[in-house]
Amino acid sequence: MAAGGDRAAGDARSTLAARLNYLFANMHPPGAPYTNSHVADEITNGDEYGETGLTEQYLSMLRNGRRANPSPDVLRALAKFFAVPVGYLMGDLTASQAERVEEEVRFLVAMRDQRVRAIALRSVGLPPEVQDSLTTIISQFRQQMNLPSDPPDAGGEGRP
């Protein structure tokens, strides 16, 4: 029984670490990803995070899996900082809910690219059949460049 409990603790540890690292790698302004120091300082000194204190060293331990049981206040602050549901960090979401959060992160990352944003915004207001034609044209360009027709992990929302 203890081995199963240890495995569950290890799963929680790796889930939290993996999700934090995913957010650090993807949820940042254009340019370089956030550092542990920056996130810890923002949370510790930001009024919107209440009295939550977080050190760079503790955040590093959370990210590398050496610590896996932060206080609810720390989890809420990290979730707020990265604009994700706290359940995502806690591992409380179903697999499909967690995938939806990551899909939204991928969308936000894509929208950081000014050219991608320009293409998306130019298609607003066009009839659905024209938008479908544009999607087909983009898929054909991707195929010519030996890329998959859809970007990796692209959501299928809006498709049959």
C-alpha cells in the first residue's frame, strides 16, 4: 500500500513540475521566458497575490520536483500569475480539461506572433466558406513545406 501512495505522490510531483515548466516555457511575453526570480518577486511583491511569499529557491524546487506540496496560497498565486485554473496545477482537472488549458496556452503563444495574428484578424468577418478556403490553402502550403497540415497539438474546435 505504501508503494502505491509513493507512486501517487511521485505522480503529483511530476505533474506539478511538468505543468509549471510548461507554463514557464510558454506563458510569457514576447522574448525570453520568465525566470524563477521574476515570478517569485512578482508574487511576493504584487498586491494582487495577497500576502503570499515565494522564493526563487522554493519555486525552483517545485519546478524540478523536489517539492510537490505547496500551500494553497502558493498554488493560487502561481495559477493567477499564469492565468490558468488552480486545478490545472493541482492535477484536479480531467485529462480533457487539462488539454483544454494547454490548448488555450498554445493559442496565446501563437497569437504572440504578429504575422499569425494579422492572418487571423484579416479572416474575421469573411464568410465561413472563405475561411474554409483559407484553411485549405494554408494546409496546402504546409504540405508543400513537408509540415503536417495542422500544427502540432492543434485543437479541432470548429471542425466536424
